[in-house]
Amino acid sequence: MPAVTVTTKGQVTLKRDLLQHLGIKPGERVEFDKLPGGELRVKAAKPAGTIDDFIGRHAGKVDKPLSIEEMNDIAAAGWAGEK
């Protein structure tokens, strides 16, 4: 089991292989769940947004509407970590 050192500020640094295992990239957030017996569960924080947030963020930024195929390609690339 990998061990890390706690700094005087109470901070720890997770090694790259642990972050990759969790699917966490630089700038993303981490969540901790407290478990009995002084244990923690670490997981990638998933952003919780609404469709209204999405639409509002992109309103007026598209020159022409996208086709369903273009939207599917963009979504597939995002899930594959390409964009």
C-alpha cells in the first residue's frame, strides 16, 4: 500500500499512478468519504451541473447549429479524453 507524508500544513501529495487510477487530471477535484475506523474513501469529484448551466454558458457562441452526428462525435471524444 503506497504511503505519503503529511506536510506541516496538513497537506499530502498523491502519486501520479494513484491519480491515474482514480481518473483524476490536474485541476480536477477529489472527494473524501469518512469511514468507520479512521479510514477514508478517495474518489474523483464529478461536477454537478444543470442543462441550464450548459446552455447559458454556450449561448450565442455557435455560428451554426450542430448536427446530431457532430454532437455525438464531440461527446464520444470527450468521454475518450480527447478534448
